Amino acid sequence: MKTKPKSKQHISDTVLKYEEPSGLSNGLNYLIGLVFMILNKIRHEFQGYKSARGFSSNLFEKAVSHDLNVVSRWYDYLKKYDEKDEAFQGKKILELGPGADLGVGLFLMAEGAKSYSTMDVHNLVKQTPPEIYAHLFDYLKKAEIEASVIEELQRQLELTNNHKNDRLNYQVTKDFDLSIFDENSFDLIVSNAAFQQFDHPEKSIAQFSRLVKPGAKFIALIDLKTHTRYIKSRDPLNIYRYSDFVYKPLRFKGSPNRMRPYEYESALRSNGWENITIFPRVRLGEEYVKKVSRSLNEKFRDPKNRMQNLTVVICATKP
């Protein structure tokens, strides 16, 4: 791949040592997390969902680097999962939850994808500064991508921006209804840090399972930690402290659904996916897990939850 970094750092597990994440007691962490959930719920009611990334879209080079790293990470894990797989070349790709821009789709098509389709609940792409795409096309030129390929990508982006989707197909629906896409039409389903925010992930899995061709691949990075900015580095398992009775009323679109990896595996398997592999990407230090496990809600104390896994990549194949 001409546009991907050559580093293999993406596929090495990173152990984060949250042995003493905040120095606070479990009880105090519970109360602090509860207060932040209430405040975030109120804020969301007034402001809605405005950002899919933890940085401003005005950081153009950082946005392009982010999109490139997403594609690179999928490539690395797909090769780790099946070294004979062609990754993106000639494939019709569906991404679930593209986020703030269409840079990922453009990079995938630059790498030879036949088409890129995607769906989101929030139309964040309409807010994308055009400078991001200018930086992206400059990057492709420096990466010595053929001029004719870049011109075609620019044309596809212009068509999409004018609501004339062709090979770059961007869809927004409030109910995230994937059935608008044709059945038996995709070779690869991808997702990056989006599944944990879906209200009905099992429904989405059932829907996209009908859209794929035999032999299709699935790859998703899933971020399982607490997302609240102040808390996530101090008490990353905070969201698992609460019962459904407390947590569910305080959820809003974009907050974690608390679904664990074994549940994703079960949903995939029940929809006909095989060779399901879960790669731990970021793991918690044992001391932190041991310290907080007794204070987690009862449903998350079972070892099958593997609470040490903070971020995972899941791959599967449709026979």
C-alpha cells in the first residue's frame, strides 16, 4: 500500500497500567461518574451530537492523519487475520459510522476499492471543512498516486457533496436502517470506534449480514472504555459500575452501549459468520482491574466479560 505507514505498531497490544488511576475510592469514583453522566445527558439534550473525534476539524493535517491511520489499522489487522486476503483491492466496502468526514472512503478507493458506501445517524460530513480534503489530495499526490486516480476521487467527492452518490455513497438515516443497501453486494464491512455507540448493535449485525457476498470479511475496532473526558484516563471502567436501572436512562446517542466482546461474537455467529477472532488492542493493568472488579455491577463481574480488554478488533468471515 503506497498510502499506509510501514510501521507494525498498530497490531501490537498496548498494556495501559491503571494500577492507581485516580487515588480515589470506588465509592467516590461511582459518585463522580454519576454526576458527569447526568451533566452529559443534560448537555446532549440541548446541544445534540456534534463531534465524532476528540479534536477540532480545523486541525486539517491531524484529520487526514487520523483517516489514514484508520485505513492502515484495518489493513494490518486484516493481514494478521488472513495474510492471503487482498484487503481493499477491487472490493465493494461498507463502513458503519464514518464520523466527521469522508477521508477514510477516499483513502480506501485510492488503495483500489471498487466502491465505498457508508451510513451514519448524524450528518457530520456536511460540516467538514473543504481544507481537509485539500490536504488529503495533496497527501495522495506526494504519495505518488496516479493523477487520474486523484481526479476520479475528486469527481466522486463532488458528486457526493451534490447528493449524487456514485462510487462514494454517503447515507444518513435517523434509525440507521441498513436495509436501504442492496443484498449480496458488499465484500467487506468495516467500522472504527463506532459499534460501541450503536443503540441496537445486534440489529445492525443482522442487517449487514444480509448485504454481504459469500466469503466477505468483517473488521471492527470497538472502544469499550468510558468516554467521558475527565474520567476515561482515571477510571476507564467507570460506566460498568452502574446497574441498567441507573445507566440506561442517562444514555444518549453517542454514549457507550456497554456490550462486551463475547456478545459481539455471539451476534456474529448467530448470523452465520465464522472464524471469528478477537484481537485485544489495548488492555488494562491487572492491578487496576483487580481493584475495581468488586465494585462493578454484578453483570460485569463474570470472567467472560474480560474486563481487562479496553479496546478490541474483531474480524470474521461469511462462508
